[in-house]
Amino acid sequence: MRTNSTPSRAKHSGWPRHHRGRKTQASIAALLFICLSFTGTGLFSDTISASLIKSTVLEEGDAYIHGLAYFEGYLWASTRTKPCRVLRIDPKTLCYERILLDEDAVEGEDLITAAGSIWIILYGPPTKIVRLDPETLRMDTVVEFGQDELTRGGALEHAFGALWAGGGNGKIARIDLTDFSYEVFDYRTALGRLQIHALTDGGGYLWASSPLYRKSETMGNESIVLRINPRCPTEYAAVFLRNMSMSDDMVYQGGQLYTGSEEGGASLISIAYDLTYRVLGESETGCNGIFAQGKILWGAFSGEPGRLLRYNLESASHDTLTLPEGFNHANEVVFDPGGSSIYISCWESPAKIVRVDLSPAEDPNLISLVHR
């Protein structure tokens, strides 16, 4: 078991850091308020009855949102930029505040909420775990991994009483949020030097995936999914998926793991406990993530414009929602607590965000979809 003991290198204008469980405080480096959103009109001309409420193009530099969450009345986004930016977005107006991290805070790869805080993993170097207080907007670096521990930070998941962080060199760290001690587990036997790019939990297991396991003219692309025993993380099983590149976000629903392929081909893939898998749908454009809302799954797809597919697993059907013209490459999807509004970020520079409201009849737990 390791503890974070790296000496602080905070600049005068930088974020506070945690070391050996000792709390430090410092002022926010930069906090700006931006409001560039505009209201859309009308209904989407797809098979989902939904109204375009607002859409916004962010300012230059606020680009490539790679983590998005709805928490404490706001949307929170992290950017894959150098340095990383965290955006606090009003879900009604899409106006937002920008929190700019230190120069060595490189690329916010994932953002989740847990234990009353917001957590961001930075790609690095160095790979770091940053905690944000949603009320005070105070930030601190709670873990800074050594180069021999975890590099190329890729994914976060809070499950089984711990925070799990996936990164390069086929490694996953389990972090105790009470004192920020951590242990790193090595899956290089299965993954080599590849990055863990998605994590989720379900069925009593931690699930991890890495895209593009190998690429050659003879073998093509191959992704890998690990099923890990969280009580003994050295116990795991693996499945290889030929000619696929796993999406950044995956979900566990009804005894199955669901994911997609970023390079197109498979729009929805289900993986069972025994690691057998099925391709449930196909797409010419890449699937950037699968997200769950009640009993319904949503897939975010690249394209100009981007689009969402909504899957009804019980009826084995799906329908489509296309984003407004100019809003390309749907990437992250979150829902308001009531389930009536959907927020979609676009993988662009500058980034773009769309809010759509489902019609009252479109209860995500009750809808019956028409195949498109």
C-alpha cells in the first residue's frame, strides 16, 4: 500500500494540494464567468419527440470536453486541454464559469462525482487525481502518481468503497478516500503498455476496457475488456473484441455490460458475465459512449452533425435524435435528476453543448420505441 508523499510544487497562483492526508488551502488560480448560449426553437425531425431548448458554443480554449456530470444543481465539465479547465455550467442558461488549473495540470481525461466532491483524473505527466469542492470551488491534488506507478491517466470510477483510477501501462489504482493511500494493480500481462480508458462496475465486478489493443494489416484492431474481482483485484478475466475500438463510456445494465466502437461498425455491444459478447447494432460512424437513463440506453455518435441513438432493450429497437446543424461529434451525455432534460457535449474546439427536453410522454422507463 502506497501513500501520496510527493513534495508540493504548487506555484503562487496554483491549486492547493493534499500530501500525506494533510489539508492545505489556496486561492483559485482563475475563475471567469461566460454566457454565450442561445435558445433554439422547434422539434427535432427524428423519431424522438424532443424540444431543442438551448445550445451554446464555448469560448476559444474551452475545448474537447472529456468528462461531464450533473451535480449539486450544475453541470461540471473537464477539458482535454493543457492546462485542464473545469467548467461549472448553469443547466438552464448554459452560461458557465471557467476554473483554470496550473500549467502542469495536463488534460482532464475523466470527471465523476462521489462522496460530496468532484474528482478529475489528469492525463499528465504527471498523472494526478484532483478534488474540487462544488460549493467553495477549492481544488487540491490528492494524489500525484510516480512514473513507475500510473501514467497517462484515463478513467475514474467510485465503487466498492474506493476510487479506482485507470491509466497507461495496463495499470489501475485503488484509492482510499479517507486518507488517499493507494495501491496500484498491474494488468500488463493482458494489456501491455496500453491505457485503461473506461471503467464501470456491475454484477459485483469492476469492468475496465482499453481500445486498439493491437493494429496491423493482418490482425486489424482489437480491444480488450477486463472483468476484475474488486475484493482481490489480481483476479481477473479478459475478452478480446476483434475489429473494434471500445468507446470511452460504458454501462452495466440488467446483467450485461454495454459499450460501443469508436471507429464505427458496432453501435452497441453487450458482454455477458461469462465474457461472451454480441453486436446488437451497427453504425457507419463511431460510438463515443453508452449512457444509461432508467431502463433506456443512449449512445453518443460522431458525425456532422452528431447524433444520439436511444435503445429499448426489451423491444430490441432504437430511434434517433440528430443534433442541430454545426453541433458535431456527440461525445458525453448526462441527464437532469428528473430525467426530462438531456445534455450533450460535442467533441470540438471550442466545445459545444446542447440541451434538449423530452416530451412529457417520453418517460425513459415506459417508452416504447419505433425501429428506425
